[in-house]
Amino acid sequence: MASALSRLDSPELRASIYQFTVYLPGGVASVFLGIWLSEHGIPADQIGIINALPTLALLLLNIIVGRVADKADDWRTALIFISIASALAPLPLFFVSEFWGILLVWALCGTTNGLVAPVIDAATVRMTRRNGTDFGVIRAWATVGYVVGAGGLGLFLNMLGSAAFVWLYVAMVVARAFLAFLLPRFRAPAPQVTLAATAPEAVAAPSRLRDALQPWFVLPLLAFALVNSSNAIIGSFGALLWHENGIPSYFLGPLLGFAAVGEAVLMFVWRRFGGRVTARNMILVGALAGVLRFTIMAFNPPVEVLFATQLLHAFSFGMGYFGVVHFIANWTNEANAAEAQGFANMLSMAAAMTALILFGVLVEFFGAYAFFYSSITSLLAVGCVLWSLKMRPPKSLAG
């Protein structure tokens, strides 16, 4: 098998370059946004609302955008339009400084930014299955981008202060919009016999998404949504909470970036052993890692322990996310790939919106103990996966 990056003009390389930019803006926001808002006099409960409103919009738009992207001549076209929209959205941030203005502008920023990931991931996983190349290596570059955004650019927080936030965020989304034009075509002109033909497809996938939405199918997606909602909490409140609890500012970016380092390593090596684990078991491992990770965080541990718990992100997000992507790919087809990924993202947005609003209130009363909320949702996720496995046991590694 040829390496995914063996040719300079390969579609895998061009997809990898774009993937690098997918989470760059989110990495910058995870370090800067909460502190930037706090310095504008926004309290924690309102910060939760500001972070939650984009998830409400994504909740309403994800399936619609996915359906439109599936009907386009190629997913590349949809990604170019979304990337341009996300580059234009943050420009009004230069002119707002109070709650309502920031709320409305950030809702537009978060919504357009959040539409990118499900479409590029659905397109990439289909392309790599067809070509017999490694989705994990390509997707890992998105995580590397987050590390650069949070851990690298996050160092500017210590040098320039949170005032650099808007400029850095705008620079990242504009760069992504330009690189979108380098994206390859993702759809094949005709069916091809590749290594993907030997992949364990469990059933003939339904052509309509609603036909696939059986309880056993939805429960694992809901499980990941519950765990991932707490990853959204870390991105919105982690740096602010750690800062208020005495963690030096020069540790904030590296702490967030360290989580993504573990995730990137997992994704780069996943193909060597990932085929031995069923999709739902990946999600189950992610949920169990979430229980451990967020329970430790609730006790406000020292920075050394925080670095260790951040490595669990490789499993609470990385492995769980791989499980969801492969689970969807195994049980749907190309006609509804982005729509199905959009449905999973919709569940994640709903869980994240609920978590951000509730967590903002809990932080006001309980501080770091609010992370017990995340422990509970991760336990619920474990139950969802076990219930799905009981309803429909896996018959192959497609499970």
C-alpha cells in the first residue's frame, strides 16, 4: 500500500493540510476566549451561555448542512463555502465589548466554525476507504493543528495577554479559507476495487438516514455525545478555572495542548492495532476514560497531575471519536455520509449546550467540584454503549 503522503499532489496530502487548520481556531479559543471574556467583565454563567449558543445553532443546522453537502457534486464545494463563511464571521469581534454583542457575534463564529469538522471527516473517511489509505494519519493532523493553536499560539497569552485573541482567531480562520481551495475531490467518478472492499461491512447500509436511526444505532452516538460534552467544558472553562485556582498562565496553553498530543499519537498509530477493536468498544473505552479523567479533575489536583489526566483525552475523545466515525461509516453509505455525521454532531452539540449552561452555573457555586457533572455523564455513556451491545451484539469488527 502506498503511503498516504507519498506523493506531493496526493489527495491525502491535500486533505491533511486542510485538516491541520480545522481545529486551529478552536485551539486559540480554548486558551484565550474564557479569559478574554472575563477581562471584559463577563461572569462564568454568561460565559457558559456565550459558548452554548453556537451549539444551539449547530444543533439546528448540522443535519441540514450535511444533507446539502451530500447532494453537492463533491464535498469539496461545501467545505469551501463553509470555510469562507467562518473567515468572515469573526470580523465584528473587533467592534464589540459587551455581553449581547459578543453573544451574537460569537454565535456566528462558533456556528460556522463547527460546521467544518463533520463534513471534512465524512468526506475523508470515505475517500480513504476507497483508496485503501489511512484515515487516522490524515485526521491526526487536525489534532496537531489544535496542539499548535492551544499549546503553541497559546504561549502568546503569557507574552501579549488575551488582547491578542481576536487577531489570532481571525488569522486562523482566514488561513483555513485559503487552504480550502487546495482540497481534492472526494467522490470517486466510478466504483473502484480497493482494499476497502475487504473491510468488514456488517450490513447493506440504508440509503436514507432515518432508516438507520434505530435505538441500537443511536445509543453509541449519544454515549460519545455525553463524554464529548465534557471535552467542550474543558475547552470553554478549563483555562479559566485553572487560572483562577492558581495555575501559572504559562501552563495553560501547554495543558490544553498536551491533551491533544496524546490524541495525535493515538491517531498516528491507530491503524497498527485499531482493526482489532470494534467501533462500539472504542466508544466504551472513551467513556470509561472520561469517568476517570473528570473525577480526578474535580479534586483540583496540582499541575503535574493535570498533565497526566490530560493525556486521558487520547481515549475520552480520540478513541471515542474514532469509534463514532467508523461506526457511522460501517452502518451507513456514501449517499448519507455527511448527513449521518451531522446527526452525530447534532447529538454532541445538544449535550455540549446543556453541559456548558449547567457547568457555568455549577462553577459559580462549586468551583472545580463542578467536574463531577462530567463524571456522571461519562457513567451514563458507559450505560448507553452496554445497552446498545445488548440490543445488537457485534457480529464482526464493524460492531
